[in-house]
Amino acid sequence: MRQYVAPTVTVDGVVLRLLGEQLEVLLVRREQSPFKGEWALPGSYVSRSETTTQALQRTLHAKAGLDAQQLTFTEQLYTFDTPAMQDPRGHAVSVIYFVLGRGLQPAAGKGESPTFFPVDALPHLAYQHNDVVWHTLERLKGKITYTNIMFALLPSRFTFRQLQTGYQAILGRALDKRNFRKKILELHLIEPTASFDKKSAHRPARLYRFKKQSLESLTRNFD
Amino acid sequence: MRQYVAPTVTVDGVVLRLLGEQLEVLLVRREQSPFKGEWALPGSYVSRSETTTQALQRTLHAKAGLDAQQLTFTEQLYTFDTPAMQDPRGHAVSVIYFVLGRGLQPAAGKGESPTFFPVDALPHLAYQHNDVVWHTLERLKGKITYTNIMFALLPSRFTFRQLQTGYQAILGRALDKRNFRKKILELHLIEPTASFDKKSAHRPARLYRFKKQSLESLTRNFD
DNA sequence: ACAAAAGTGTTAAGAATACACCCATGT
DNA sequence: ACATGGGTGTATTCTTAACACTTTTGT
């Protein structure tokens, strides 16, 4: 049998968080060639002794201090296949993951300045990472219509306003308050808790929680 | 920097054709270990000098005599990441592609007995390939509702009956003839040609063609 | 009493579904 | 003339979208 030399395998993560009314993505400033000094998605090489998801966790921990427990959803997005001529590292196969978390904070003082940027105000990114982020956002827009994926972005208890704001941030458009409540309640995604959000100078809002803390497909679509 | 040994990279294809009222998938009988003698999706190793899509084309040509020109649609499906312990070859990263073609015929006499099997009557497959086929079919079901992907499975000119039969084979359920025509025409996916299918002992059916021979997203969903 | 956000129903338009008969051709 | 699949329209149900006021709290 012919002898094959394997391409290099790398892994990158598109890590998203919801902060206020903004959806934000984690970037690092590269300290090594290629693209030294440019912003990029966090990533690294995958060695033979680890799976791509293990390599991803190792990378997010090393570069941004994020722990696997804080990451409430991980899904493979796409695998890029860079011909040797277009990548200074030679032929590389990059497996990209889509990662969501709740209230993520990058650890200060880590080497590559891990920073969350609002998705509608990204700097220029190394590789084709601007496109990768765009595709990720499209995927999230799709998934939000037929799954309970918002559970991965919101705190465990939240108000209807927070939920609607999250949907609006992801879909990029305003939703009607009454229709939104009606639709969400019909989907039986969430349930009321006994408590209220009392931290504001107005009528307290009831807190809700997701019934399931893992991905489920809806029987009917939202929207 | 730490030294990494790259995992092995392989590529596999889920090649589908529409024959009569059946959707069929291409399988080969493995001649090498692991899983020698079992049916599996056609695949092979990817070397550093080729991309995964090039490796896929090389494989489909070598194992089943299929030519890139006959393959009307190719899309990446998923990348499996087999930890070293579960795969006799050690840690392998397998990039799986979803491939559609029109009137595909595997070349007889090629080594690994390339054979199309109806998707609802598959033998047991090596690796996790039965699951892979299942996921592929779900993907196709999804895509058929919001794209013109049927163009890749039907001949360039076809009757409404062929079109409806194709949709039914993919969706796995019967559709109402009148509603189907109405819906398809509203989507402006296809256009009538001047000719008719005269090869039958009954009223000739008008032949239609797809307006676009490349993937397009529909503005409104089918179904 | 005022400011601020919470909470609540109805109507109209559009989309999806169910359903049965006549038409054109070959044998 | 008959067998076979081709081709066509309407009525009903369900889903989506538009829209404004009252309630509850803190200051």
C-alpha cells in the first residue's frame, strides 16, 4: 500500500457569549507566526494523543482561562482544508467548533489577550475567520428556530425580557412582545419559577427557567 | 514549542442516487483490515499532497469508477474523531462528505464490489457508518425543504411525477398531488420545457427543468 | 404622582391541508 | 372502449402578524 504523510490537524473554536443586548465572540491576538499580531479565533494543533474536542478544551483553558464546565454547548461546525499553497504551515485540516457559554469572562493576564468582541464590530481576523464567524452566526440563527439552544446562553433563571433580548440579538431584529410570549409558552420550552427579579425600580419580573439543560429539537418551529 | 504528531486523516463519502422510487447509497466491501469483508462507505487516507475533496474524488474514481463530472453536488457533512483506543488504526480524523449524482452506475469489475443499496435496506456497516448514513438522510430531508437540491438527483428534464416521487422518497411519506404542484410552482424552482415524455401508454407528461443547476436557498420553505 | 418595565387578547391575513373529477394518449 | 397516468380548483383549518392599554413597583 502507498505510504501517506498525514496533513497537520488543527482545532479552532468560535466561542460566543451573550452580554447585555450583544452577542460576543472570543478572539485572541496571535503571538506566533503565521499572522503574528493579528486577531484570530483561539485554536491550536491537535496531537495524536488527544481528540479534537480535548484539544479544543485544552486551548480554551490555556488561552482564555475558560473551563469545560462553563461551556454549556459545543458542536462541530466545519472542517477547513487548506491546500499547502495557501497556508504558510503547509496542508492543514482545521476542525472548527461552535461553543456557547453563560457569563464567560476571559482570564486577564493570559498571554494572547483573550477578548470578547461584539459580533457586529469585529476587527479583521487572520485566516478566513471573519467568514467562519459569519457562518457560525447563521447556524445559530437557524438553530434558535428549531431547538432550545438559548438555554446555553442565558443564566439558569431569567426574565422574559432577557429571553426576548437574546432572541433579538441572535436574529438581528425586533420581535413583538405579546407574540413572543405566546409563541414561547406554546413551545413549552420554559417554566415559571416562584421568584421574581427585584433588582429594579419598577414592577418585578417573574423568573423562568428552561425545562431542559441539553439540546432538544422543537416539535414546532419558533418563527 | 511542543512537538505534535499529527493524527491520520481519512475521507469518506456518502454517495446517493435516486433510482425509480428508491434513494440508494453507494457501499463497498472492504478488502483490507480493519473490517475486512464488511460493507462500508467508500473512503481512503488523505495525504499531505491533496485536499480532502481531491482525495474523495480520487477514491470514488478508483473504487467505483465515478467521475467528478457526474457528481452534481458535494458538501461536507461531519468530521469524526476516533480516539486511538476505538480504532485499530490509531487516532484518525475522518472527514465525511455528502455527495449526490444523477443516474450513477458503479463501474463493474472494480475491486471492492461497489454497489448501491436502497437506504431502507442497508446491511450492517463497518465503523459507525450506519449512523452516518442516517444523519445524511436527515440532512437531505432538511435541505430539500429550503433549497433546490433536487436538481442534483433528477435528470436534466423530468416530469412532475418524477419530481414528486423524488420528494416522497426523501421525505419518506406521500404528498398530495395537487398541493405539491401548487407549492412547487409557487417556489419558481422549475420551468416547463416545450417537450413531453412520450414513452408511455397514456397521456404524455410535460417535461420540466430546474432553473438553476447549483444550490440555492428558497425564500420560502417547501412543506 | 410619576417613571419604568411587566403583563395581557383580539382581529385580520396568509398558509397549509383535504379532497374528486375530467383529459389525453396507447393498445 | 378501456386502462393509465396527467392535469386541474375550492373550501376549511391553522398559523402568523399587527396592534394598545392596564398593572406593579421604586423613587
